[in-house]
Amino acid sequence: MTLSSHLQELRKKHQSLSDAVESALRSPGSDDLEIAKLKKQKLLLKEEISRLSAN
């Protein structure tokens, strides 16, 4: 897998997590712990994307 294709996959996952967070926030009775977990995963992906892009 090339670096650019890896970054593209990470960006897709980041967008998917972003959509999941937005959906959970709109849903009544959503689990705050699950939302926090999704946000943490999203942040880790963003940091990985930034790290790889800087190289």
C-alpha cells in the first residue's frame, strides 16, 4: 500500500467516524461514553493523518 492510498483510507475512516459522531449527537438517548469513544478514535486518526502528511 502506498502512502497516498493509506492516507486516503485514513481520511475515509475519519469521515466515517465524523458522520457517526454527528448521528449519535442527533439521536436522543445516545450513550455519552460511546460518543466520547468515537471522538477519541477520530482524534487519533487525525493525528496519524497529520503525522504521515508531514513526512
